[in-house]
Amino acid sequence: MRILRILCTTLLLAAGAAPASAAPADWPTEALAEYVFECMAVNGQTPEMLRRCSCSIDRIAAKLPFEDYQAAKAVLEMRSRQGGGDEVALFRSTRWAQDIVDRLRRAQVEADLACFGR
């Protein structure tokens, strides 16, 4: 994964943009790369989108520890499941679940504004 990070940095520098900031050390490179790949799949496979998507995850990582990001993603995954039951209800109705998702969404909105101008 270190090679992937070096490749991404090289591409950014070749495109004329330096990385906005380094992500905190508690975020594994694999998670950063996965976010960038998913972001580029939605927004386009261009050097500009590589820069913007990298900026976005760096901003999110600066706001949320990786453990909180994982928890928010897990809550969202559970909420998206069909059916019900006590387990799914726990993720839909508890305050802690809503708080962690709200923190992720706030970080995403701030990242979108800073990196995509939207």
C-alpha cells in the first residue's frame, strides 16, 4: 500500500498539485486508497478527481479518527439492510449511532465544500 501512496503522490505532483495535508497516522493507507477509488468511480477517473478525492479523504481523516469512521460506516451499512429486528433497530434509533453518523456527514460536507466547491 505504500507504493500506492507514492504513486498517488507522484500523480498529484505531476498534475501540478501538492497534497493538501497528510492524513493522521491512525488511518491505514488501504482505507484511504479505497475511499479515493470509490470517489473516483463516482466522480470520474481523471487526475483532477484524483486530487479532489484525495483532498476529501484527507479532510475527513483530519476530522474523524479511523475508528469513528469505521463505526459510522457500520451504522450506515446496518441501516441500509432490509428487514428489521432488534439489531437493526439499535442502529436506527439510538443516540450514539445518530451522533457518529452526524459527525461523518459533517466531515463529508466540509470536505466537499473545500475540495469540490459544492
